[in-house]
Amino acid sequence: MANGSRRTTAVATGALVLLGALASCGTGDGTAGGAPRPPASAARTVVDSPRGAVPSDADGAADGRSPTAAGHPDRPVSRCRTAELSAAVGRMDPGAGQRNLPVVLTNVSSRTCTLYGHPGAAFVDAAGERLGRDPKRAPGDPATVTLAPGASAWAGLRYASPGVSGARAATPAALLVTPPDERDPLKVPWRAGAVPVSGNASSVFLTVLEPGTGP
């Protein structure tokens, strides 16, 4: 065979081998493949959220953001704290040997709060020592009193006049008033004269709180 013919045969054979090699290349399963698959780490899905369809990573986290609820729930109203109140003793209403005075709690805070039940109370002298026994709770049906800022509730403080009952009396310097379910009292100067502190008919009573500043 001439040298030119042998070179032509060799080139043709080489071309056939190259084509066979290319045909055997595929996607890993022996078939000819198209575009390569993206890596699994690049997979995305869609999470339905209040913001609408949001693309997310394969683990379901919506681009690191979590959906938020529409609006904000109202903060529940809670009881009035001592620091949110002021206390006062109203005008005496004497009658039939009894002395009756309203003990008034006023909401001085900027939020609405509630009072329920009886306040606590104690008479003290100038040194802060208690005079007599603490007032007793008078029977009554308690109800929640809701106080908007500036609103008041009152409880009735009553006792027999010492001049009529014959009980031993003393004149307090102040009345300590403790709001329901609180520990810290409010100190109110006492200007209503002597109160019974021992002996017969020396009990002092407090009624449940109700809206307003007195009867």
C-alpha cells in the first residue's frame, strides 16, 4: 500500500475511536446526558407564609426569616400596684354614734389597672408604731374595679365613736393603706381625731372596694 493510503486509513481509524469515546460519555448511568444537575445543596422550595409564597432553603427555613402575626394582641389588664396608686381619706360622715370615712385609691399611672376585694389598713403613731388592731373586713360581695388613669375606688372605714362606746382611744398620726394583693402600703396623714384602740366596741371595719370616691 502506498504511504498516502496508509496515512488516510490511520486518520479515519483515529476519528472512529474518538467518536466512540465521546458516545460512551454520559450522565453516569451510561446514557448521553444533557445539562448537569445542580448540587443538592442548591435545591430550593417554596414555603407558604402570611407574606405569600416565599422561597426557602431545602431545610424549610424561609431565607432565615420567620412569619410574624398580623397586628399585636392587647396586653391584658393586671392589678394595680402600690406605686401606681395614691391614697386619701375622705370627709367623715358621722351618724348614730358611728364614724364613717371613705378610703380612696386613685390610679396615678398611665395605664389601666384593676382592684379587687378589701384594702388593708393600720393606724400608726408618729414613730410608726401600730395603734390597736388592724381593721377587720366587713362582709360584702367583692367585684373587680377597673381603673383607667385618674379614676378612683373607695372602701368604707367605720368604727364606733370612742366617746359613745367607752373604748380606749388614741389619735393616730397616719393611716397605712395597702392595696389588695400588695405588700407595700401608702401612708396617709390622719386628721379625723381619736380612734378606738382597745376595750369594748373597739373594732374598726373596712368594706370592699367599689368605683368612685365615696357614697
